[in-house]
Amino acid sequence: MAPNPWVRGAVLLAIIVLLTLLPMVLPPFYVRVAISICLGAGFAVAWYILGGFAAYYSFGHTAFIGIGAFAAALTCQVWKAPHWLAQLGIGLGAATLASAAVAALIAWPILRLRGHYFTIAMLAVALVCAELASAIPVFQGAIGIGLPNIAPMSVRVELFFYWVSLLGFVLTLAVAMAIARSKIGYGLFAIREDEDAAQMLGVPTTLYKVQAFIISAALTGLLGAMFAWNLGYITTDSVFRGSLSLEMIVSCLVGGLGSLAGPLVGAMVMVAVTKLLLSNMLEYHLAFTGFIIIAIVLFAPEGLVGFVQRKRLARQARDGSAG
């Protein structure tokens, strides 16, 4: 029997209240870990809109993190609002629009590529963006650029940015869920299964891919601005680094590409392991990431969520046959 909608609503409300209030009693270090989880999960879900729904795997989504970060930083330097809420809105708006504009500019030619050609092309886009940020003086990518602290005086800085990051993740997840239940989502699923067949059946594949690409980029840029504010000072190397794209992909692989729960679970696992278990062994982070990818491919190619679902269905089948 399906759960009562009121029960589901009450549970969801309780989770939101818990996530909002719990960090108020946590030490600053664990609040920082929670920020990393929110941002990591948000990045993974934004990537999933294109990589999970349509199976267009981008290795260059770090480009939009960097674009969003620099757009927010430069805008806040030029346009200083008197109130923290206005300054936050200006920075996030600039990051979202800049990322969406760049994505719209490159979407048509780059989405004509498929498979590893698209993957390599997106990696090249990220490298070009990083080089431009360092080479063009106005971006100040080589020397770095600071973001003003906009947290209200009455709120702990890490707590304020946790709430901002949590809001960014919730917004990204809500957009992804809405797309999954829309005509665009069904079209992207058809593209994932067989793009040529979907096109022959009348699905506007190019339009849906472009829309998903722009939405994914815009959300990544929005979260990139939050990421920049959390750092406080950004350079080309800090926001355009390739490991950020790798972390998005690994989070989705660890959690599973079968549902939106996968990126969330994967990001929680990866952040918890790297921030808590390997916090004193930074030199092993990349090695551990590679080990995780190999282990998932070999033992749970459907990811942790898919692995648990497969075991649950197998147990139900055994119980049914036994009964």
C-alpha cells in the first residue's frame, strides 16, 4: 500500500527542519563537512541532468563551476549592494546567467558529438575556460580574486553558508525531479536508450539535449558561486581544477546512475570518506578515488543504490517463492 501523502509530507517537513537546525549545535568542522556534502550532492545532481538522464557524460562541467565562481566574484567587486541578501542575489544571478549563456553559446556544436567525442570536447572546453581566466587580466585568475563576506553579523559564517548551500542543493534537486517528470525528461530517457530511434519516432532530440545542457550548466554555475563564497578567495586552479568534474562523476557512479538518489548517496559517501576518514592523508585522495571507481565497476556497476535495490528485489523474490 502506498504511503499516505500527509505522512510523506510530514516526514519531508521533519527532514527539512532537521537539516536546517541540526548544524546549529554542531562544531564548525562538521558544519564545513555538511557544506561539502550539500555542494557535492548539488554538483552531482546538476551533472546527472545531462549525464544521467541523457547519458551524455561531461568531463568538463568544472568549466561552469569556474564561470559561476568568477562571475559572482567580479560582479560583487563592481556592484556592491548595501544589504547582504541583495549582494547574494546579485552574485548568484550573475553566476547562473553567465553559465547559462556560455552553455547556450556552445550547446549546438558540441551536442552534435556523441560518446567519447562529447566527453573529450567538454574536457577541452574546461581547459580553454581555465586558460582564458588566467590569461585575460580582467578575470584575475592567475593572482586570484576575493569575495566579500556577506554573512550577517548575527550568524556564524559557516552556518550561514551551510544554509545557502543547502538551499542550492534543494533547488537543484527540485529542478531535476521536475525535469524527470516532464516531457523533456521522457525525451531525455529516450535519448539515453537509443537516440537514433527516438529521433525517428519524432522526439526533438536536439532541442531536449540543448535544454538539459543549459539547465545543467546554469545550476552548476549557481552552485559554483556558492562554492566560491565558501572558499572566500578563488584562483583558476581552485575552481577550474579537473578533480571537481571527476568528483561529480564518481559521486554518480558510486551512488548509481539509475535514479536521482544515486548522486546524493554517492556524494555523501565520498565526502564522508575523504573529509573524515582520509582528512589526514591528502596525498591518497586521488588514489582512493581511482580505487573506488575500479571497485564499483567490478562489484556494483549499478552503484550503491542499484546494488541495494537489486538485493531487496532478490530477497522479495525468494520470499515469494518460499511462500
